[in-house]
Amino acid sequence: MLLYAQQRDDFTNALYGVLVAYVVETFNRKLFPGNEFINELQVQGGCSILQSDSPGAQGRSKELGDMLSGNDVPTRRRSLKQLDRSSTLLGRAKSFGALGYEEFCINYQTELMHSWFIDQQFDQHSSRPSADGINIPKLNLNDFSSSRLEMLRGGLLDGKADRKPGSIIGGLAKTSNSQRKGKYNTMEEADNDVLDGMRSHFASHPSLISRPSHSTSQSVFGIQHGLGPVSYDASDIAQTDLGLVDVEFVTLLRNSKDSFFLSFTLWAIACTRPASPRYHSARGCSSLI
């Protein structure tokens, strides 16, 4: 009975989140005047105003400190799904300082936004200051986020990685799809596949920390983000990446005879799958909420 209640609550929460995203995306599309209008506005000296509501970069978790102090309450920095082993002191101590899947997605989104703003401000060929005749000094943009983005998604913005991410994000999506098809016997096997692929392909990459020194857990890896190093626990990462809505509910919703609800459902499925390129795009429907 508890399992059914949990499935119901998870499904309700997922649909509510998707509904908010759907409303925001619909308003954005209705209010957007079009690229031609924006281009003409900029030629005349005007500018467009954009607002992005993002959680911002996520740092090291304080979970163990809260636990030892007795302040062990759910926080924003908890993963979407908690591990059974995390209920033990030893299990949680091994992954101390490591964030979860949710924070990984948030920090990835932050990297995308940061890269986009850097390009807009400092690219000598396409930035607005250059168009206004301002001489921008030459900067090595690779020092900011280019190589890190290529490691995370297989390419920079406005490229093929927007449609089909590669590298770490692409490998995670591939593993998640394989798990959906029953390739792996256990979730741990799928998680290890993600970690092994990451560590073998990017062992010498300066932005990947294969095994952070502060953790004894084999499932913990780190990324040297623009704001500093962050450690992540890859446990259950493949399962979580499958999506917010269980496969059984997806099958049920796809059989709906209501045209609006069916179109909304298909939109929701596409936008709540973190492996989806649209989810990770800087212009994606749910990545800016």
C-alpha cells in the first residue's frame, strides 16, 4: 500500500511541475515577438530583456554535518531519490561532501548559461558591444567553460550537441536507455557503467576529478566547475535519469483520448527527461524554471 501511495505522490508532483513548466513555456512563446522584430529593434538601438530564474551553482553538501548535529531534515540539496544505504552513518560518511543528480543538472544548466553570456559579451564577431563599435580585448574563452562544456555535452552551444548531446551527458542517456530495455541486472551495474565510461574517456581531462580525495566511496566523482570543484555521488544516477514519470504512467497517459491532454502528456514526457537535449538546452522549456 505504501508503494502505491508513493507512486501516486511522485506522479502528482511530476505532473504539477510539468504543468507549471507548460504554462511558463506557453506564455513565453505567446509573448515572444519573433526574431525579425528583435533584430530590427537592435538595429534601432533597442534591446530585449530576458529573465532567468535559476537556483544557481550548487556547492558542497552539508548533509553529514547536519546529521551529526541532529539537524537531519530534508533540504534542497538532497538528491531526488535517496539511497537505502544513506540511512546508515557509514554509508553517508563515505560519500560526505558529494552532491546528487539534481545538483548535477543544476550545475550543468549553470555552465550552459555562463557560456552563453560569455559568448554574448566577449565574442568579437557576434557580441552586441562589437556591433556598437566597442573594441573588445582578445580573451581566451577556453579558460572559461569551452573545454568543460565539451566534456559534459560533446560540444558548445548552437551546435550538433544541442540536438544530440555526447560525452558525459550522452553516455548517461545511452546507459539510461539501455537500463530501460533491461540490459543491466542491477542499478549498481548501470551506475558503474556510467562511471567507467566517464573515467576512461576523460581520465586526463583537467575538468574531471575521477576520485575526489575527501571521499572513500567508489561511486563519487568530481567536476572542476567554473566556480570551483564539486563532487557528485553517482549512485542511482542512471535510474534517476530515466525521467520523473514512471514508464507505467507514461503508457497509461499515452492512451488518453483527450487531444489536449495527450499533446500535453507528450510534451511533458519530452521535457521532464533530463537526458533530453531540449531539457539541457539554454533555451529549453524546463531548464530555466
